Amino acid sequence: MRYSKADRLVIIGSGITGLMTAINARLSDLDVYLLEKGKSPSGSSTRIAGVLHSGARFAGWDDELAKVCFEEWKWWISVLEKEEKKIGGYFLKTKAESDQYLESWLNSLKNIGIPFTEVENPYIGGDIKKESIDRFYFLPEIQINARKLLNKLLGLAINLGVIYLPSSIIEKVEHTEGGYRITVRNKDTLKLEGIPVISSGIDIPKVAEMFGINVTSKVYQGSHILLNTDLTDLLEFVHKPGTYDLLIPSDFGTFITPTLVPYNGLTISEEELAGLNQVLKNLFEIEPEVIGYMIAGRISISSPVSTLKGDYLAYIQDAILAWSNNYACGRRLAYAIADMLGIKKALTPAHI
């Protein structure tokens, strides 16, 4: 179905979802305004640790989501093959975990097509407690420079004719027939009309409220703790089924992230730090020194109900709400929005 105001989108938030949606919409000949509260792309999309994963961590317990991630991963491989670093990650099975889980996971990888290799003695650059580990498997991943990629996408969007409005403040919202009139203060005061795409990350509930939309959600933070350990060959370390504990190398040291905890502002809680320290003690012979941390955020929206599994997408009161759960799925959201609006899915690797 093509909605009445689908000739113009007002996209709020220039993270990976907003930028990919803006580019596809322009390639489909829509007028696009892209609003950003910062001077350049900001928010969670710029604060990720730089991993586009292949979906292997979901295999065995959510194969549908693992397959989606793998398809998007392959698309990004074709986009980034000349400029981004392809590296791998180790999946491990501890002796405390069942063979049944491992068998289910391996069968899922085979069925989906995610490549993997069992390794006997992996080099992982640190004093890992190998006596508690039963099997190692190596899987492909991509490491990206998030800010570099977002700036590249922003340049492409502007070249295609997207009107980019950084440092924007929404002052007034009026519901019109099939869309909205949005008063925005930038350098000037502008009145924009069209269908809003609210892709403002963890700020979605706050922005949606301005449009009279009530969002029931929970916001989480993930603190990426910087260690003085240089695990140069280790990207992903999934040591428990269904969790998101990762060790991610960087130019500064190694970031470790725990399972996400409830958001309490841009600080790290004592509870979260204690959890991280326990992860380190479980994995290392010695306790690496924590020398810094960074914050990323994630949102879980329970209402309005999403029309897209894995990511979040809803059309309500003539507005679109969109959130990418995985950085690699920006194109997936852009295409799902295209289907919702009845426009072309025009974005290809050649454009980027």
C-alpha cells in the first residue's frame, strides 16, 4: 500500500536505519528530509564496537533471525570488501555445556550456510583458561569503522539529494491528512510536511510522544570496557548459549561487553562492572586491567507491536517507527519501509 504522503519522508535520526532508509527513498524518487539532533550522525550507531556479525550467535535458538543476519552480512561483504577488515571470531563450547546444544548449533550453521571451521589450538592472544573449554570453532565476521561508514552513507545521501538538517530541534508537530506538518528549528525555522520515519534509536519513545504516539519500551545500556589486553586475533567470544558476551579488539586495547543491563544514564553501574569483572575472571588466568569504557544503548519496544521479527518496525497514526537491532540490518529496515510505503527497493551494493 502506498500512503498518501509517501512522496515525502521526514526521517528523524541519521543512524544506520535513518541513512539507509533515506538513500533508498531518494533512489525511489521521494523527497527526503533527514533530521539529526547533533552536528553529524550520533547516538548508538556511532558508539558500537564495530562488528557486523554473521548471525552465528543466534543459530540453534533462533534460526530465522540467524538467517536474516547472515543474508545482510553477505550483502555488506559485497559492499565493504575493498575497504573494511574481514576478521573472524571464535565460538567455544565449555565443558559445562551440553553436546546436544553444540549439535543443534552446528546443524543450524550448516542449514543456514554460515561457514565455520573447527580448530584444535587457536591463537587468541591472551591467557585464556583453556582447561574449561571443550571445542573451538572459527567463524567469519567483519570489523568496521562505524563513524567512517556513517559519514560515507551521509555523503551518498546528500549527493542523491537528501536534504540533511543537522542540529535540528523539533518545535511543533501537527497531524494532517495522511501525514504531519513538523516545525523544525535549524539555522532557520522550517515547516516540513510528509510521513515521519522516527529512527532516533533510544530516543524513539521521547520523539514519538511529540507525535501523540505512546511507546511502551525498556532502554538498556551496554558498557564496552576497555582492557589493557591486546587480543588481536579474537573478535567474538560466545561462551554461553544465548548471551552476548563479546571480546572485541581495537587500536587501544580490547573492549569487552556484557549482557545488557537497564539504562541508568551515561555511566556504568556497580552491578554492571561487577558482572564484567566476573566474565574476565571466568575467561582469563589473570585479571586484565580496566583502563576505560564507552557506552552504547539499545531499546526494546513492546508496544506498538513490531511487524518485523528481530528488528523493530511499526506504522501507527500515519508515522513509521524503526529500530535496527543489528547494525548490519539497516538495509533490511530500509527495504521493509519501502514495502510499507509501496515504493521501490532500489539500494544495491553498487550505490555504496
